[in-house]
Amino acid sequence: MASTFSPPPRSGHGSASAEAGAFDRDPAARHPFPASDAVAQAAAASPGAPALAAPCGTLSYAELDRRANRVAVWLGTLGVKRGSLVGLCLERSFDQIVVALGAWRAGAAYLPLDPAWPDGRLRMIVEDSACAVVVGRADAAPRLAGVETPVAALDWSALPEESGGNVPEGAGPGDLAYVIYTSGTTGRPKGVEITHANLAHLIAWHNDAFAVTAADRASHLAGLGFDASVWEVWPYLCAGACVVLAGEEVRTSSARLREWLVAEQATVAFVPTALAQELIRDDWPAETRLRFILTGADRLLGRPRPGLPFVLVNNYGPTECTVVATSAAVPPEADEAGLPPIGRPIGATSIHILDADGQPAGEGVEGEIYIGGPSVARGYRHQPAMTAERFVADPFGAPGGRLYRTGDLGAWRSDGQIAFHGRVDEQAKVRGHRVEPEETASLLRDHPSVRSAAVIAAPSPDGGDRLVAYVVGTDAVTAEDLRASLAETLPDYMIPSAFVRVDALPLTANGKLDKAALPEPAESNALDSARFAAPQTPAEERLVEILEEVLGRGRGHVGVDDNFFLLGGHSLLGTQVVLRAGEAFGIDLTLRDLFQAPTVRQLAGRIEELVMRMIDEMSDDEAQLRAAE
């Protein structure tokens, strides 16, 4: 059974920090450290221990340390110095982590750029961030064509070898550690600047709260542009533990993820809320080594069933407060009812729930959540006005302290934990990602066939939100056109799942969008798709049925040439498609197959190839038996 996790209680109502004096007792709060130094200490202590593991093999701490120093020297030759920002356009890999560590060794910070993002979004973020250089594969330069920032392809054969005296001076606690971009209301994402001191507070709390040692094996599966990926890597490497990199095939399937966690003997895993809610209902084998499943990003709707071999821990925190601000173990459903709370403040973090007048809200009274303490970020990159608006003076703490105004609503419970009540503004949480619907709407309004548009967040069955677009456009505009246009710039989670045609956007008396008057998405008001083609074969007919069921569309609304992802599909829904299609056709279909063949016509062809290959490998008796089925 996993060890007990019990965050400290708070005292009083309206605000709280971890127990009185926690800041003084927390070594990371008093003496923050660069994570790169802690990783170097772990490498010196156990050079042969595995630092990273993946299907390709393992990387020892000694090799991780040596490669990071080589990268630091190489980055220095490219003009990177203390205070620089290095973009990482690399897939989940040993190289991605090594280059991030190498950037720190060079005194720089890193900016994760997920290669899965559209080229337009990559270019936008690189330009806004003013990186000194972007490190990627050979295809990164053409994808970033037109951007002034130099792009360097990682080629280990061309990198200088490390020597004792030429590794640059590393970063200090007050230096920038990383920048994560989040969605913005202006139509452009904004970069959150996190320092090494911010990160040290998270690492110190995490490794103490979950008793992390060098014997642990932690999973790495969060999206690379999502700040949870920071949490999945650096606490464990600072403790000498092993980080196990998940393949794409397990990241969106709860069944495959469970099998993978057991096979890899993972002991601690972060799992996005939608998947965690499935895992806590499952049966787990006796050989499970998992001690904790950490979840967050969306509202947790369920509780674990009794008898699980691990503790489920619910976490809450905006990117601006270094991933986690509150945390709590979730008791089994037999011990407590109702929606799980988001917990108590971690480490030296302070939480204040304030009413509309800026006064502490009493127990059970809803107010806005403000966060203070050593986890509060430096601010938004190149956005002083926005920083001043969201990072405000702390009237409850020491002079010079700041609070981050989250825009989230909550209330203190009688047990000192916080109940989450949603958002103050229009921000949404879509599949774990914080999204400003206005960013999507502003791009829709730029489309030549759109006269006006609005995007709102609506409840999703998974407990998060989904985006719905309302479009006033020409007769020629189609949902397919708009999805394709948005996909040039936005990641898939920011593309609306439904497009509703309206003659005009309803307005209130003071000229604001009247959301209450917007119609519910329905077949009768859905924006048409273009180039509809009906299924012609039994395989196409079955696949169309599956897509219509998964996407929640009526019969006759999915054509064989419609792109699943442009119809509003995403990885989590794609997992349902491949599992249902695999069962329907008796084959082992993967999410990669759907990415490579996203239309019904293409996927039917891919299935036919797999079936024929399977038949070719069968004996005559097996082939006859399958034909009879």
C-alpha cells in the first residue's frame, strides 16, 4: 500500500499557508537552488544509475551529465549566455531533456516548443519570446522559415567534447529557469517566466511530500508545452530517481497506460484528469509498484474505489505559480462523498480567498483565489502591463510580496481544504490546457469568409470544457474551411468542437455578447461541411458509424473524406475510435494509424492492409476460420 500523504492544515479563514513557519523550515524557500546543480550532485553520487528510460534504452546519470555539459559548451559557441532563452523544438526524448539541462548549464533558460504544434504557432511563440536560438531536428528550420531567431539542428557528431575548463558558468537561483506559453485574450499566447527559485520550491516540496528517493521510477507523459511536463522530470532527476518516457501509444489510452505503468514498474505518475478518472475505477494487478497517481488540470469528478494499491492526489495550480499551488490525497468513495476538493497550500505557498471588496471570505463563502509565496512567477514575458494587472501587491504578507490573481473561484471547507467553483472570467480548461476562447475567436474573425464570430466554453462530458464557435459568415464558408484555417496556428485543443451558424450575434443592452441568447449546438444550426461523400463499402460504413458515435454527430453527418481531427476530434476521442475500430475489424489499430490516415477512406484502406497482412501470416486453417467469422 502506498505511504500516507497528508498536507499540513491551515489556520483561520480567508487565507492560509502551509503550517506557520513553513517558509522558515523549507530549505528551498530560504536557500533556493538551481535544479541543474542538484542533478549534478545526483550524477556525482550515483553515476551509473539510470536517469532516463525509454523503449530505446536507458541513459545513466554520468552520461546525462556529460551530454548536458557538451550541449552547454555548444550553446556557448552559438552565442547563448547567462540570461538567454533557448527554444527546444524537440519531441519527447532523451535529447529534449539533455538540451534543457544543457541550457541551464550555460546559464540560460529553456522554452519548450512542442513539435506537434502548427508551424504558425511555433513561429508566433519564437518571435514573441525573442529566443537566442532554437534547437531542433533537421526539419525545424523550414518550419520556422521567416523567423529571425537562428535555428540549430542537434547533431551529436558535430558537438564539441566536454573538457574540464570550458563549461560555462551555470544559472543562479534568481535566474530564469523556463518559459511556458499559455493562451491569451488578445489572439496571441503569453509567456510565463519561472525562475530557478520558483522551481526549487516545487522540487523541495514534491520530493518531501511524496518521499521520493533514488529508488523511484516516475512517468513522463504530459504534453511538452504543458507545465506538468516540468513537474514530471526535474524533481526526480534532482533526487537521483529514474524518469521513464512514455510512447505516444500509451498517452491517451487508460488501458494501455495502466499496462505500461505496471510493466515499467513506475512508482509515481502524473496522469491528466480525464485518464486518471478511468484508472481509479480499474483493477490493478498485485505486482503494481505505483505509490501515487498525481492528477490535475481539470476538475476531478470522481473518487477512487477502495482497495487501490496507490494514493490518488488531486492538485491545483496555474502556470503562473509553478505548476502546483494546492494538493491533497483523495479518500476512497466509501469514505467521503461529493466532488473532491483541490486541497491545501503546498510548502511555503499562501492562499487567500477574497470577496469582491478584496477582503478574506469566510468559511463556505465563494471568492477569488489569490496565490502568494515563493512559487509566484516573475511575470509575463515582454508584457509589463499584463504582469502588473495579474501579479499584485500582497497586503497580507511581508513588504514587497506579491499575489497572483488567478481568476479562479473557490471556498474554504470546514476541514481547511479548498472547494473549486470555476472561473471568474471566460477562461476555459480544455483537456487539461488553460484556454482563452477569445484567442480562437480573434483568429476566426480574421477569416475572409467570416463577418463576425464568438467562441464560448461549454461543459464537456469529461468534466472540463469544450469550445463552441458561433459564426456569422458568407454562404460559402464551411466548418471544414474554418477548422483547417485554425489548425494552421492553433493546437487541436483550441479548435472548437462545434461550429454554429447564426445570422447575427445576440447582444445585451450595453452592447456585450448575450451568451444566454446563443442557441445550443444542434444538427439544424451546424455549419455545413464541404465535399461530403457517402460511404461505399461495408468497412467505410462501419467507420462512419464509429466516428458519428464518438463525435456525437447524427447519421449522415460524416463523409468518407472528412478529416477526423478537422471535425473536432482529438487524441482522447481518437483513442475511442481506434479501440472501437480495432474491435470491429479484429485488428490491433493504434492512434498512430489514425494520425496517418485521418479520413474514413484512408483509415479503411489502412485497415484493409492490416487485415490482409494478418491473413498472409495465418495458416490455411486460421484463414478459413477467420473467413467463416
